[in-house]
Amino acid sequence: MKTVLVAAIIYEAIKYNKYPTIRDVYYDAKHTIPGTNIDTVDTQAESDSIIEDLEVMLGASREEMGLQTDVKCKVVGLMRVRSGRDIIDCSRQGEGGAYSPPTNVDRLEFLDVDAEYVLVVEKDAVFNTLNMERYWEKNKCILITAGGQPDRPARRLVRRLNEEFNLPIYVLTDADPYGFYIYSVYRIGSITLSHESVRLACPKARFIGVAVSDIYEYNLPKNVIIKAKDADIKRATELKTYPWFKSPAWQRELDLFLQRKEKAEIEAFSSKSLGFLEEKYLPEKIRSGHFIV
């Protein structure tokens, strides 16, 4: 009954050209059954789970059903897209500005893509710095961030740029197990949305850094290296068991982390000099092809 109720709400939205959020669907579905004190759905987690079931049953994503979610994704760089009736030049978003794509990235039409690669940045602040420095213009690339754990629009955009234009995808995160997991979500997908991995995952994504070994190879000062917490150590131990972290390179990085129990942020490179990240670290990594898969 609950599945039919949620499906009916989505059908009505499509029929009348409405674009509800998944929160809207929850509130629309939440009713107290007459003569009882029982609600049709108790929590949004329940209606969200039904939406996931419908995605699998219908072979259609929530975006294709017109459902709206928070969009954290931002993009800037050498490409133009058509979104509805508008043409968006992602290289002309104003100083420090960036384009936020629609929930359904499949509705974007790529007009021009003049980039040589895509750099996906974990942290919004680092993305902003690279954007202000016009890294994307100097290095002929596209910058993308979702400010931490990637949302579906960011993952779908990365997948499309790789699949349709054969652009290399490089992922930059902090040197810690949570950053490594963020990389794996772009490359393999998330456990909770495994049914969408075919659309959202980008198996050709490469981890550019920051690797644990980079902390020592680039001689970062001791005072910018952070002692790992128990939660970090537990997470690294878990990652070692995941099939997509079983490569010799990843096992070496995780073993090094567990041995040294140290981590570092992307911004730690500023201890060497402001601009070190964009002027030395990233260009060196890309030229050398020193990535982790």
C-alpha cells in the first residue's frame, strides 16, 4: 500500500508538471488512517526507501521522475552547456563564481567541452581557491566539487564527462580514510545507492592525492601533520577489506596510514608556500601520471 501511495504521488507530479522534493513526497504521503492513530509513513527514511524501491522496479532514477534533492555540486571551467532555454558558459561565472547544475544532469546538453581533464576536489574551500586562481584556465581543465560526500548530480556529471568526452578524471581529497572513501564513491559508487552505480559511478576515475605517502615524500612539516583518531584507524581497517581497495598501491597506502597513524589536509601544502598545491603538486602529479587506482 505504501509503495502504491508514493508511486501515485510521483505520477500526479509528473502528470501536472510539478517538481517536488523528496521531502515534499514524504509530507504528501504522511496521513493518519481514518479511525486509527496509525500514519501511512512514519519517517522520511521510510518514504526515501520506497523511492529507491521504485527506482529499481521501474528502471528509472528519481531525477528522471522529476524529484528534487539538495544540489551541492559546483562546476567551473572550459565548457558550455544548454540547460532548458539557457546557454551556460562555465568559464564565465564571475570572479570566484561557479555553475550549479540541475538535479537531473541528464537534461544538460553539452555544447562545447575544451578541457583536457576534470579535477574533482573534495573540499569546497580548496575548490574556491583553485577557482579564484583560475587554475582551470591555466591548466585547461574543468573543476568540480560537491563539498565533501558527493551528491548524485556531481557523480553523474563526472560520469558523463568521462564517458562522452573521454576526459581523464582526477580526484583530490585529504590524506585520510574519509577522503579515500569519497574517491571510491566517485569511482565505484556508494553502498546505499549500489543500484545506481551503472549511471553514477566512474570506474576510470584516478586518485591524484593527497596520498599518505605524499606526507613524507613532500616532507610536510611535523606541525601540520595530524595524529589519527580511533575513528580514522577503524575506517582505514574497514577500507582494507573492501574489494576496490585491494590493489597493491592502495594496500600500501592504508598500511602506511595504520603504521604511522598520521594524516594531513590538502591545505597542509601551504606550509611549503602559498600556491604550492596548484603550481607544483598538482602539475607534477599529472605530468608524472603518479595516480592510485
